Amino acid sequence: MDPLIALVVLSWLAIVVLYLGLAAVLREVRMLRREVATATTSWDPREVDEVVSMPGLACSGGPTLVLAADSSCPMCRLLTATLAEQHAQLDAPALVLGYQAREEWGELDERLRYVQDEDAWQQIAHLSPPVLLLLDKSGAAREVTMPSSRDEALVLMQQWGVARSSAR
């Protein structure tokens, strides 16, 4: 067989294989779109069976604001400073939950209580810090969120009713 004819035949076979592969990918995408379209569009994280409960961190007088943070996380440090700044405007006690020793935080504002609780941390260890939680007086988490900015955290605290609007 002439090498030129063999090259042309081989090229056409490669093109056919590529088109078959593309058709298979498009079929998978179509099936995925159909599955997503029929799936429930709304999801409430409170519908999950597993409830975050931290009775050791709760205050008996009412809700408790908990910031789960890591000392090496810049956003965690920013939100820790924000909690300290807004301490007077908060209607609920605020504390910082961590897995590290208190000494690793260095200068931590004395208005904030730091709690090193391995059991409480294990419940949210799968989430990326910072995690802001609102606990009821029994210690069950009523709200759990991972704020991405200082302003978002302030707005959430106002929406949860633990910060006065002047806190902004």
C-alpha cells in the first residue's frame, strides 16, 4: 500500500474516532443537564439530619455568636478583630472557637473569649474557616455560614438579630 494512501486512511480513522468521542461527551452533558433540571433547585442546609450542637459553648441567657477560626487564616484574624471592635454593639456574647493553643493567636483582644474545644471543632472541621455560627441557649446551631468578607459578616450578624444596625 502506498504510504500516502495509508496516511489518508489513518487520518480519516482518527477523525471518526474523535467525532465518536465528542458525541459520547455531548451525550453525557445532555444527560447531566437533564438530571440537574429535574433535581430540586432549592436546598435548605437546616434540612440535613446532622445537627451541629455545641452545648459547652452556649450561654444560658440566649444566643451565642461563635467564630470558628484558625490563627494562620488572614480572614479569620480580620473577623476576630471585627468581633472585638463591634463587641459593644453585639446583643449576644461572642467567642472565638479554635483547635490551636491560645498562645498561637498572639495578641487576641481581651473582650473576646477564646475556647479550644476539640469536640466542637470536629463538628465543623470539614468546613473552611472562618465559620460564623449562631447557637441557641441549648448549644444547637441555628445559623452556620462561612463569610467571605468583613461586611458580609456584619450584615449576617444584623440579620440574625445579634448586632445593632449601628455596628456597621
